[in-house]
Amino acid sequence: MALQRKWILILFAAPTVLFYLFFFISPLLNTVYNSLFDWNGLSDKTFIFIDNYINLFQDEIFIRSLKNTFYWVFLVLFVQIPFGFFLAYFLYLKVKGFKFLRTVFFIPVVTSTVAVALVFSFIYEPNFGIINAFLREIGLGHLTTAWLSDELTAMTAVSVPFVWQNIGLMMVIIYAGLQSIPDEIIEAGEIDGVGFFQKIIHIVIPMIKNVLIVCLVLGVTYAFKLFDYVLLLTNGGPIHRTEVTGTYMYIKGFQELNYGYGNSIAVTMTIIVLFLSVIINKGLKSKG
Amino acid sequence: MKVEAPVTERQTNIPAHVKKTRKKERNLNIFKYIFLWGYALITVGLFIWVTLTAFKDNTQIFTNPFGLPESYSFSNFAEAWTGANMSQFFVNSLIVSVISVSLCLFLGATLSFVIARFRFRGNGLLYALFVLGLAIPLQSLILPIFFRMDNIGLRDSLLGLILVYTALNLPKTVFLLVGFMKGIPSELEEAAIIDGCGYWKIFSKVIVPISKPGLATAGILVFIAAWNEYVFATVLISSDAARTLPLGLASFQTSYASAYGLIAAGVVISVIPVLIVYILLQEQIIKGMTAGSVKG
């Protein structure tokens, strides 16, 4: 009977496990393995051990792409999460039209990145785009520019859709966290007459610290994986100004056929994300 | 938020600092509404602007970017749907999304059943192997997955895309389903065992029907992810016939570079199905996307 049970369970689990090993785990291990070779994807591989990684950290464009990606992490921390927090907090304080507002705030999250990118390509369009049209309207025509190809504005322009699209996701996660705060704690604060910001800093944020950590880990992962916007809006240009690690991996692997090098970028990205996730979880949670 | 019984200003025994707090509260309330409704207005405004643009021709778009269109002709929509082949992309996306969801739920449910309902050595490890997939940026798998699909001859095919989407969405599916199935009381299963049901019957007649809400949540999330996915599709698919909606839409940027009305129509067409799914099943989607984040 016990033996029979074992085989039945294996029969249940095997298709999924084999499928996952073949299409997920094995590619994951392949990335690590292939990052140790000089290979264009077609001809013979040459084992070069960690040379790809050594070159990577002397590659100015890679360093810039890494800086740009960390700029996104910074934006998640100081713009996306705070914005999501205030949306959630104000909704939590009870407002008229709660359902409508929450529905609207979350719409960008379920919209495809391609649609969002195209909408933003309209917003930035030099001739009829909202920004330039608005600037002309209020007599600031001299400030108009081609936002996505101007060296000074391109990185900011390409970051806005990235930050905007997932504010709604941060909002719903934080809102769920706020709902778990016991009423007595909020009420106690009210009786003591603490001010708005004091209440947020000393009562609310400590209570939802773990939820904020989840948001941060999610945001870090997103900064490293969502490079659709760059691919669609600027393709890394002008002159690598908007390159992020994802697009650089893509260019190295598929356009320059430097497959081994591309894989070393992928591995570096994954290690950074896992490392930051562990640090954020361990570092912040232990204090509480 | 609880507010004390209303106190009129005439009462003289209100201390000054309380009055000040009241005023602050009123200001906060005004700010709250401006912040929330202002942000909502911007979001809705963007969608309306794109929709209006879809009804305009280029002359109108350039001379009157914010105004209402002169007439509501659906020519841009018709041109996008038939001329630019969106109907084909739409069907491709539907095929890929629906089959990915089915496959993902089947593979996810059978494994989750084993992980959630049975105790054996290596159970935790098996679960960890799948949840690991949640922690890594999936897009970093793009190079090896391209080669894997190329090797087995499934690059540039809808089937290949389905298999990739299924694999990429398994971690999330298993995570949600294991969580759900662990909450099912074991008496139900025991009753089924006493009735002499085999394992397959317990799974299909007891566990799956009870897990329907969990399956629905996972299914919707996988559907939205597959419907919207762009990066893997653009790498794997090269022929026009196998393009999905996001790919087709992105290709408008180059092949219809200055046909802004047409691009806007394409955006509207691609967003509408997901918007309908979202508005109908909002609660489940939000619950699914926040699952596990609060217990932390």
C-alpha cells in the first residue's frame, strides 16, 4: 500500500517537475554555465572561466546600465512606494468613491507594457504630444524638446512609465497591510492628538514594515526585469544613455551575438536581485 | 476613522490646540480628495485621450491634439483590425493565453495536490524549487530559453510560446495553489478514502472542485501575464503569422510610424479585453496579486 502510494504521488508530480526542470531550471543553470565561455551561439565554445565577468566590470556601458538600473531602484524606493503609500493611506482614511478610485489606480497594472509604452511615446511626441503641446500653450515653447532622444531628458522620460505603471500594485499591497492594523492602535494615536506625519512615521509605518519590505523586494526585482519600456521607447539610446542591464544583455546576446557575455550579464542581474532581496529581508526585519 | 460627536464652535470650552487640530483635519481632508481624485483624473484622462486620438486623422491630431474628434468614424479601428492584421494577432494571443492558462493550471494543480496534501521526504525542497522561481528576474532566462526552443524546433511557433509562458508562470501558480489547498480540511479527503476513492478521484472530485476560487485566481493572473507579455515573444517569434497582440502592436511603431490614429486604435483594441476581465474579476485579481505579501 505504502509503495503504491509513493508511485501514485510520483505519477502526479512527475509531469510538472520534469516540465519545470526542462523549461525553467535547466535554462537557469545553462545561463551560469554558458557565462563561462566565449561563444557566439553558433561556432565552438572556448572556456574562459570568469573572463566575461572581469570584462563586464571594466565595460563602461555595462557600468552605466547598472547605474541606470539602480536609478530605477532608487525611484521605486523614493517615488513609487511613497506614492503608492499615500494613495493607499488616503483610501484607508475612507473617501467617497473608494471603489471607483481603487479600480482606476490599479488599471495601469493590468495594462500591457507595450500599450503603456506606446501611450507614453504619444505623450512625449515632439509635435502633438501632451507635454510639448502644453508647454506651447502656456507660452513656454522654448522648453519643448524631443524628450526621448534628448540626452538630458531621455532617462527620466523612459523612467516615468516604469514608475507609473506599478504604483497601483504598491498601493493594493500597502492597503492590504493597512487593513491588518488593529483599530485600537490608530485610535490610541488619535486620543494622544499626534499630528498627521507623526502618526504615519511613528504608528503606521512601523505597523506595516513587513509589507513595505515586500514592496521593496518586488520593486528591486521589477527594476531588473522590466526593460520593455527601454526596448520600446529608446532602445537604450541616445548613445547608451538609457541602457539598463536588461537591454544590454539583450543587445549583447541577440544583436552582437556575444552570447557568453550576455549570459554573464544575466547571471550578474540575478545575483544582485537575490542578494538585495536577502539583505532587505534580513537587514530590515531583524530590527523589528 | 472615528470622529467624536460634533462640537459646535460656539462652545467656549474647546482648548486652542484642539481647534487647531480640527482645522488641520479639514485641510487634510481637502488635500486627500485633491490628491486621490487628481491622480485618478490623470489616469482616466490618459485613456480617454488615447481613445479620442483613435478617432482622429493626422491633421486633426496635429492641429487639435486635446479636443474632441470632428466625427466618430471607426476607420482607424477597421484599418488596424483588418489592414494591419490585428484580428490575426488577437486570435493568436487568445490561443496562447487560454492554452497557457489551462496547461499551467493542470500542471500546477497536480503538483500542488502532492505538495499540499501529503507528507513525504523532500516535500519542502520540492516546494522551494518552485518558489525559487518567484525570486529571480525571469527575463534573465531569455538567452538560454531562446536556444532551448531553437534546439527543439519550437522557436517562432505559438506552441513554443505556450510552453515558455507555462513554465514562467508555474512558480506563481504553485505558490497560490499550495497556499489554497493547504487550507482545505482533511476530513473531506478522509471521507473520500473511506468511500474507496482512488487518488485521482480524490484529486478530481474533491480537491479540484473545492479549489475553484484558488484556480480561478491563478488562472486570471496567468491569463493577464500571457496576454500582456512582450519581451519573450519578441525574441521567440519572428514570422508575422505567429505574432501575438503586444508584438503586433509594437510593430506598428515601425510599420505605421506616422499613422498615430491607427496606433491609438491598436492600443485601445489590445487593452479592452484585459480591462473587461479586470473590471469583472477585480477582487480576485487584487487578492491574487497581494497574496502572501501581508503575512510576510
